[in-house]
Amino acid sequence: MRILLLMTLFIFTSSASAGLYKWVDGDGNVHYSQKPPRDKQYKRLKAPAPAPETTQPLYKSTKKTDKTAKTLAAESAKNQKLRETNCTNAKEHLNKYTLYRRFRDKDGNVTTVNDNERAKQIKEAKQAINDFCN
């Protein structure tokens, strides 16, 4: 029993004192290992000291002040209005591409949309409706 205890202590102490070694091979590549190389010149590195404990919190307080609460409410209302606008536009886009195949551009020229482009536009409109409409 004592021998088993001594062997266990020896194994743990030898692994705890394992070092870190650095060497450069013939091609100039830097290597790191826990065992030193046999036929190369190496440098033993020291383990870094543990970071000091700090009493400062790792994050800042997230208390909302009146000013930030008002700003948050204003931004939220603005975002909701934008979502509603995007929803309306997406529904109009879907309706337009579902009903029509010919469109008039800014200059008044009429163009016909092929089936592939029409299907693509309908798919994009449905995705936008899914994203913006609740």
C-alpha cells in the first residue's frame, strides 16, 4: 500500500514539474514540446506566473438610466416602424410579381420578366415577408 502511494506521488510530482522546450529545426521552423529534442539545441522556457486575482468585476454594470431607457425605447419604436415599412414593401413586391410579367422602368420602357427571374423575385419577397411581418 505504501509503495502504491509513493509511486502515485512520484508520478504526479514528475508531471507537475514537466517543462516546456523550444527549438528551431533545420528549415527554420520553431517547435514547442514538453520533452527536449535529442539531437538539437533547445531552450527551456519557464511557465508564466499565474495572473493576479482582481477584485474588479469582469463586466460593467448594466443598470439602465432614464436616458438610456428613453433612447432604447426610441430606437425600438424606430425599428418597429422600419419593420412595418419593410413588411408592406415585401407584400407589394410579392403581389406585383405574382400578378404581372411586364414592368415599366423609370424611363417608361416596358420590359418583360422571364419565368426564372419572376420565380426568384417571388421567393425573395416571401422570404422578406417571413423576416419582417409578424
